[in-house]
Amino acid sequence: MKLDGKVAIVTGSTSGMGRATAELFAREGAKVVVAGRNEERAKAVVEKIKAEGGEALYVICDTSKPEDAKKLFDAAMEKYGTIDILVNNAGMLSMSPLEKVPIDEWDKVFNVNVTAALYLTQLVAPVMKAKGKGVIVNTSSVAGFAAHYGFAAYISSKHAMSGLTKSMAWELGPEIRVNAIAPGAIHTAMVDSIGGLAAVEGMISGCPLKRVGQPEDIANVALFLASDDSSFIDGQIIRVDGGFDV
């Protein structure tokens, strides 16, 4: 198993890409700390992992709040005594045009999509450095490479996540590797919340594979980045988008 004996925190792991990642990590031998805001969904993820013979716990938290990030970190350390992998996956969407986006919405998007990753990284980095090894995988987006009308806060936050990933890689090496995944059109609850597949039809038709991605497509890349299979990959933003930029 690729992650045998490792301890992994996966934020935003009660649904979609985060859930698929948490479940795959557990199947590959990791002890998984599931983090999210919905206790019913979090409990369901942990129960599934345990039913498959894996090990997991859940922590209900909003990692955009420093005190909740600390709560998550403390729970992982208390239960497992260490942290080997951090997946900063929690995110939120904003669909307000630039001239009308409320500042409180702008701030919330950045807090959830970017600042939360900083909080947790500042907590786990000393643990990983003391061990001499660790991996951080961030969730960016194809929105971090280009712009589209009506998503100013979201697009800006994903550009920021790409920059943060590179800064983390520079400052946390050589002990800690940091990379990010940039998903394209992935069929998740976030996509459903904006109208489902019809809302991303342009992305689907605009890529060579002509299909929507699934959460498992992201989980498979997260596993690769979290494992020693990618031991010489650092500071990269890996597009998983069906070739949308070709």
C-alpha cells in the first residue's frame, strides 16, 4: 500500500473530491482525519472507511477560523501522535461579478480557499520538519490560470493558492514537498449547486476528452502526489482537466 502507516488530514472531505481522496488514502493504508462542517456526512465517511477495514476519525470544524484549524491539528496529534500528509481541499465558490462582489464575500472566499491552508500548514510544518519528511497537497483550480466573467473572488483566490503552493515549496523544503491539483470540470456538489453539468458544458465540450471528471480522478492524482511515487515533484500545479488548456 502506498500510504501504509501514514497519518493524513484531508479538509473538505465530507463530500466530492475530498471524500474520494480520504477514502482512497485509507484504502492505501493511511490513518485519515476527515474534516468538514457537516457531522452527518463526516460520520458517514468515517463509517465507510472503517467498514472497509481502514482507520479514521472526523473533526467538525471550519478551517478558515484559526481556532478551528488548531482544533483539527490537536485532534489529529492527540489521536495519532503525528501528521505525515496534509490535503488542503476545503473550498467555496463565489459567483458575484467584480463590480458587485461584497467585501465580506470576498474575504470569506479568500479565508476558506487560501488562508485556511496557511493556518494548517503553519501548524503541521514543524511536525513534518521534525520527522524529516512530509507532504502537502493543495487544491487549486483551472480558474487559477485564466479569468472568466462573474467569478472574480473565486478566480483570484485560486491564483493566490497557486502562488501560496510555490511559496510553501520554496520555504518548507527540503523536508516537505508541496504541490497543488488544479481540477477542471469535476462532477461534485459544488457543480450541482450552480446548475449541474449544464453549467459546465462549455468546459466539457472544450476539452479533448469530452466528458466531466469524477472525484476519483482527483483522488488518484492526490494519492500520487502524497506518495513516494512523486518524490521528485515539488512546487507544481498539476492540471486535471481533461485537456481543457490544450
